Amino acid sequence: MRTAIASLLFLLASLAFAEEPKIRIVKSTRMNIAITGLSGGDLDTLKRDLANSGFFTITGADQAQFTAGATESGGLHGTVTAKDGATPLSKNYGGAGRAAVHRFADDITQALVGVRGIASTKIAFVGTRTGKKEIYTCDADGTNLVQLTHDGTISVSPGISPDGSSLVYTGYQSGYADVYRITLASGARTRIIKYPGTNSGAKISPDGGRIALTLSKDGNPEIYVTGSGGGSPRRITRTAGVESSPTWSPDGTELIYSSDDSGTPQLYRVSSSGGTPQRLPTGFGYNTAPSWSPDGKKIAFNTRGGGSFSIAILDLDGGSVRTVGEGEGPAWGADSRHLIFAYGSSLVMFDTQTSTRTTLVGGAGKISEPTWSR
């Protein structure tokens, strides 16, 4: 039976290459892939990246449907060769080391599966390792952990840009809750939003040109949309409740956020230019911290029961909801398949197709509010 399935997968791959250089994998199907030409840390990185994607199983050449080969002379050159000799990927990466290997892994996923990879993305979160809440960053596999802020006060609510080049967060360096932007490559920081009252939950739009966040400058905590530099705030909501945690639709035309205007926190959907919000039926009495998947089909969010938080996923088209386990602050990866969330002192990656949980980071104190580039 396994031999027949493997033969069928290879036949589908061969047919796909005849038309376009990729095939599509569904559910928990994995493709056998061998790796040649890399060694040491780079080999380990590529193995981990491909395994974490959920689409590949690393095997020997005799069992492989595809072989990923790489040379590192003068920069990484990566190729993927099918068992029948077809070459769906051949590319120079203009550098070597972990960053180049991550990009190669993502291109393998794109070429063979037609899905954006997560290996070269960046994660940010709040950790309390120093005794204070500070912002940390790491690669998508949990390595390259860096403490980004050293403010010695409260730094919370990070929102990483979709391209992973910068992030916004709420810091109390001035004694007030202001929003700062940090360029990750240089560490340069600028205070961009400092209205009286609450300035929190900032999230950068998919095109990088706007920021959605909660402001209370007019008296009540409401959702606003500003320019990328924090100027020209446009008020989106008008209720007597508290609005928080906006998340952008993939095309930037809508927002989903949490509001307790009805008595308990519920999720609402509204145009990012304003309008009448529509409540989303989740079936839960407590709903916070929504995250909109890049494919636009799903919302991950927090529910609470019995004193603990759980992660749930709402299918926006069909309306079905499922709970995937305990945790807080879900954030979707670029592939719309993986979630990250905080679980005590761990940052966890969750594969929504196989229910596999992988601990990415530990030892950063209590972790909260993770955010993931795309």
C-alpha cells in the first residue's frame, strides 16, 4: 500500500512538472527529500527547516522523490532535482550561512508545494528573563535569540512588520504608554505615537503603510488606523466598551478586533476605513487576541475557561470552530498552516494539520504576545 501511494505521489509530481514546477500537498502528506552538499550547522538548519514545514521527510537518496543539493563556494547555490531528472529549482542566494539556507528552504517549499515557507521569517515576543518585560526576537526555528530592548521598564505589545525589517511596540520609557518603532538591522528606535492615554496593540498593515492600534486619546479605548509614522489617526470604532488587539486582513481592507462592549470580549469585523462592525459567531463567551491567517480563511484567537487560556481557530467561510490546546497570543505563519503561541515559559509552534507541537524558545522567562513576520 505504501509503495502504491509513493508511486502515485511521484506520478503526480511528474505530471505537475510537465505543466508547472510545483505540486500541491494537502493535509498531512509528506514528501521524501534527500540533502547533499551541506554539512555541519548549515545541514542541520536545512533539515530542521524542511522538517518544520510539515511537508517533507528527510531520507536517504535511494528513498527520495527529490534531492536538495547545495554548494557554498562564493555563496550558496541551491538546486532541487526530481527522481526523473527534472529541476524545479536552481538559484544563487548571494551569501552563505543560516540566512541563505533559510531562503533556500523557503524556495524549496514554494517550488514543490506552492506554499510560502516560514524558515526565513522572524518572530518577536515579550519575555521576562531580566525581571522586566522586554522584547525579544528569534528566527522561525527558535534560534538566533536576541533581546531587542533593554529598557528596564515595561515593553509590551510587539507588532512585527510583514517583511520582518522592523517592529512597533508599546514602551514606558517616558513614564507613559507610547508606541516606538525599531529597525531590526540597526536597532534604531523612534517614538512614533505619544497621544495622551493608552497607545497599545499596534499592528503594521500588510503593505507596511498603516498601523492599527488602540488609542484612548478621545476618552475611551477605541481602534484607530494611523499612517506608518503614527500620524493622521482615523477612528474606526465608537462604543462604550474597550476595543483591543486589531489584526489586519491580508489585503489590508478589513480589521478584526476584540471588544467587551456586549459585556464579555467578543470578536468583530470592520472595514479598515471605518463602518459598522459585524460580530463574529465563535460560540465562546470570551474571545481575545485574534490573528488573521495570510490566506484570509481563518482567525486564531484566545478563549478562556476554568482560569486557563486556550487557542481556537474560526473558519471564516464555513463558520466551524475548533480548539487546539492551551496557550496564549496566537500568531499565524506565512504558510497559513503553522501557529506560534505562548505557553508559560515556552514559545510553541503548532502545526494545524498534524497537531504537532514544537517548543521553539525556552529560558526567556514568562513569554507572551508573540508576533510573526510573513
